[in-house]
Amino acid sequence: MPKYIAKQSIGHFMPGDEIKGLNDDRIQALLASGAIVEHKPPEQHKTDDVSAGLVELEAEVAELKANEKILTAEKDSAEAEAAELKAKVVALEKALAASEKKAAAEAKKPAAETK
């Protein structure tokens, strides 16, 4: 037998109370007027919802793993490029030091010898 819940005060029933002890004609009249509603138990999650959610999560995990591989490859590439640039900086610093030594040596030579 269905349960009915009061939406407003009806006799000694307060809003939210379960309606009991009324005949079918009176219940139908109250339903029609909107004073009561039929109580429906909350729907339980179906196993299909759970398995669909699981499939969705597995797809998301696969996508995240693919993105991780891409990011790891990009990181390795960036680290290799950084190492190359550091090697170039070291080579340029050595060349600069050598040219500064050469310029200093030429500056020490007497001005007459260079003429």
C-alpha cells in the first residue's frame, strides 16, 4: 500500500507527516487538491551506473597516463636542450676569457712595437 505525505496541515496531520486512517475517496480528493503527495522511496543506484562510472574512470586514467608520457618526453627533451645550452655557455665563457687574456697581453706591449 502506498504511503502519502502531507504537504500542508490537514486536520491533525502536519506538513511532512504520513497520512494514515483516511478512506480512498478522501485520499484521492487530497491528492487531486495537492494537499498530499504519494511518498516514493529514494531510488537506489543501479549496478549499471557503477559499472558505467568505472568505465568512465578507466578511460580517464588511460588519458592521464598518455598525457604523462607526453609530458615526460617533453621534460626529457627540455633537459637535453638545457644541457646543450649550458655546454655552449661554458664554451663561450672560455672563448671570452681567452680573448680577454689576448687583449690584455696586447695592451701590455709597448705602443712603439705595434707601430
